[in-house]
Amino acid sequence: MKGLLPPPLETAKVLEIGCSFGGNLLPFAIRHPNSQLVGIDLSEYQINIGQQMMEQVGVKNVELVAADISQVSFNIKFDYIICHGVFSWVPEAVRHAILKTIQEYLSPNGIAHISYNTYPGWKIRDVAKELMCFGSNPNLSSLERIDQSFELLKFTSSILQRKNADLYKVLSHSFQEIPDKDKFYVAHEYFEDFNQPFYFREFISKLEAYHLAYLTDSSFPAIYSDIHFENDEYEKVCAYFDYRLEAVEQFIDFLNNRSFRHSIITHQQNLADKGITNNISQYNHCHHFYDIYFRTDVRYSPATDDKEAHWQLLDIGAEISDTPLNNLLCTYLQEHNNPCKIGDICEYAKKFPEYDETELYKLILSIIYSNHVYLCFEPETSTGYDSKPKLFEPYRRLIELVRHNPNVTGLSNRYYQVLNLDFLPQYIAQFLDGTRTVKDLIKQLREDIENNTIVLHDENGNELSNKKIKDKDLKEVIVRQLDALKEYGYFTEYK
């Protein structure tokens, strides 16, 4: 990242500001047991629950503290500081306290992550927010108020559709998407006392007051992309804004109507020491490019009457056209389930006539910079299981915790992607302590089906009785769950 080398994750010191129950810290703590993590939150209730959660899972490297960020002090510096879902939702004084904390406690070569709502994307959402707050009864409970506001959005939308088609076109997307969101998300975004979006340029100004500097965004930074520009348009944009990074980024926010950012920042001195300016050409350069390993799920979609053939980037929700070079890359990614080294991909691609070094570089970079792509700098594989499957104990405990407390925290795989495990793999996980064979697990499931502890269904949703279930069918079910848990990385031990 701009040639900077932040400290290794394995032994990193990490601070999360606004950690809630500590759900973001927990998977990192399990995977990097020699790291040191601190979470701070104003809510004593959430911190108490989080402390119990850490104890139940068995992690020893997380400290959760109930405190006000504007009044707390630390006796160490942190290599990584995270502030997700907080910056826009607190008073201005607290925002200053957050930036001051980063200035004072971020290690010399450390980086910080701040997420926040942005304009211009939130301009239209502001209209919806004001309508929801104005038109709902503040004396109702938050969930009742949300239900009432959903009805108001629907009612208002129907009137606009009939009477003001032009305004309806502007507001309809926002009005229609809000009721589809989780109610806790809606409460946080639309009914909090504070929710202040910023233009990107305003965020940059706030950083400068604390001698901090912008590095990039962890999702959708404004690199060159055919999505936005054709021919020499990108060069014209850069020249128009004198190649100033913050100006080009701000312009592209207008093109995207961007409403949210995940900005990564560091000390200004780090960039000065590396001779890095705010020139957009330096921003777009990817250091150690061929040493990077990356992974994303791809799937080919044949042509239909309505759509040409293309590749789907499943984790991103994006599409790549069906061309010889794109097919070459995506087929390679599809055949390799683990992270792939870019240097190896390029060496492989050179064997084929469709190879084009510049175009392949741009294609890989655009995928990496899109969203939800896993990156690392060394090979990673998942550990398998033997005759007596044994999950890594913290993962086994975490699955058990989530099974009984689904609203406290969740699960993620080895690529930190959110998992929504069905009941059966969660149920089987409790028995994967290294003392049972697959045959033992079959016996256990039979007993639990007989006792009505669990219920299995056929493909039509009909309940299956014990008599109708054959051992080979149960074995297939169990092995399928074991293989999935393997791919999630839950058999891998971290020391």
C-alpha cells in the first residue's frame, strides 16, 4: 500500500473504537493468538457481554474496556486502529477525540480504518431520513416507529408515483430499498440522534488538522476503470484536477453518487518519509503487485435471450464480459480454490495467445480494488480432518456460542466472509472434539433423531423418520458438513 509496510498481523497490536460486543475482534483474535487486541465502547452492557463471550470461546488476547474515547488513555501504541460505524454517528467533539486518539496512539508505521457516510449519496437518503423521523411517533418504541415509517414511505411513494413522476424517479430507489434492510440497521442509520455524512474533501480536511493522511479505501477506491471512463477520459479528469488525489476521488464520488466510505489512513510523516505526494499517479501504483495472493469466487453464466455470456464475481456482485483474456483469468481462479499468486497467474497466462500484460494487469487490479476480495502475501490452505474430526477448539466453542446466541455475534470463514450456517452444521460441530469417528457421529444423529432433538427433511421439505434414513445417507450428510467446515478453515489450528 503505497510502499508502506505496516506491522505483521501475527503479532499486531489492534485497537477498535466502538467495538460493541467485540464481534469484529474475535475472529482475528482466534486466527492470530499472539496478537494483542483492545476494544473500547461506551456501553457497559455490551462490554460485559463481550467479556463473557471472549471467556466462553477461550481467547486470551482481547481486552474489552467500557470507556469514553475522549477521556481514555493507553500505555501502548497500536499498529492498527479500527473505527467502523461510529464516525458519522457521534457529535463533532467525539469525532475530534477519535482523530486525536489515532494521532497519539497509532504506531509510527501503523494504519487506521474509519468508515463513514458520505455525500452526495446521502443527499437523497437525508430526505427519506427526515420524512421517517418527522412522520413517525417519537413516543413509540424504536421497532414500532420503524414499522410506522415504512408505511409512510410506501404511502408517500404511491402518491408521488401518481402526482409527481419526476420526483418519484429521484426518490423511489431510496424509499423502496430502506424497508428491505434489517431493522437494527435502519434504527442505526435513520433514527440515531447523530448521523452526519461528509463529502470526501471534508474528511480529508479533518485528517489534516491531526497530521494524518489518506492512503486508500478498502473498497472501491477511484483507480482507473472502464466502469467510469473511456479512451482518454480518465487522463482528462486527472489533468483537470491537477492530478490531486482528493479532488479526483471526490469527482468520482459524484459519478457514483457514493454514500459510504471505508478510508484507510496513516501519519502524514509516513508518506513524507517515502516521498509520496497526493499525486494520483502514485495512488494508482500497486507495490509488490506480483507477490500478492488473492482469491474471489467466480462463476460462468452462459448467454441467454436477454443477456450475453459473462463471468460473475460472486463475492462482489459484479460481472466480467466473456472475452478470451477474461475467460483465461476467471477459469484459472475457478480451478484454484485457495488464494492465487499474481506472479503465477501471469506466468501461466503467457503460454496463451490471448495474453496481454497491460490488459491482464488492469483486469486483476480492477478485481482486487472492487470489494470483498481476499488478499495475502503467502500461500494459504485449509487443514483437513482425520478419522476422528477435531475442530480448532476456539472455533468449536464459537459455533456453539452462536448457536445459542445468534444476536450477539456471528461466524465468518477463513477469508473473513460472513457465514450463515444452517442448524445441522452448527449442531454437528459440538461433537467434533476429536473423540468421535464418522460412524460415531452417525450413531449420535440417529439417537437425536429418535429423541426428536433434531429433525431432517427430504428435498420436498417432508420430515424424515429414523426408519426412512439409511446409514449411507447420514454419512453423506455428515461428510458434506465436514467438508464445508474444512473449507471454512475451522479445522486449522493457529498457534
